[in-house]
Amino acid sequence: MKRTTSSEHFRAKSDVFFSDLAALLFRKEGVHLASVSAPQSLACYQTVDLNLCLQLRLVLIPLTNGRLLGRLSWLDRRGVDHVCCYVNEAFDCLIMASDGAWIKQTKSAEKLCINEFEALVA
């Protein structure tokens, strides 16, 4: 039996996540996302019908325990990375606790990405 790696879990979940987020972003903001290739990103989507060129990226970060953490962020046209949130393989939002452990937070990754997008286009 083949064991699925953590990066494969992220890839499978990212397809669903980005599809749902693209639909939400279009309904709420009227903006389309298109998949683009970007180095160091597991997934990268660029705004299509917006004067502002933004890319929403998922970058995997290896942790010391052998697990992976995902960072969702918008990259603006100047190359500045605006972090939306960190996620686990199930795309649960995580935040670092005072003891250095990553714990689940109540906010959704979609909501945090939309909030960061709105801040960038305001």
C-alpha cells in the first residue's frame, strides 16, 4: 500500500480550497483567479480582471517534526508578500501559541484571504 506524503495531501486539498475561494472572490468582489506557475509555490493564482496584479500563493514550510505547514499569502506587484494565514494539511487555520506550538484557530482560511485581498485593493 502506497503511503501518501504530506505534500500530496496539501496538493489534493489545495485544488478544492482554491476552487472554492475563486468562486467566493468572484461572487463577493467580481474578480477572477487564474492558475499560474510560480517557483517555490505549491499553488499560485493570479487576479485576472483587476488593474492590480496580485498573486495568491500557497508555499509549504517544513517543520522540525517532519510535518508541513502551508502559508497562504497575496504577493503584490512590488513583490511584497502579505500573509493571510498558515494552514495544516486539512486547510485548518493555525496560529502559533505562546509555547511555540501551532494550534487551530476559529477563523477560516477563505475568510482571512478575502480580508487580506480587500485590504490590498482598498
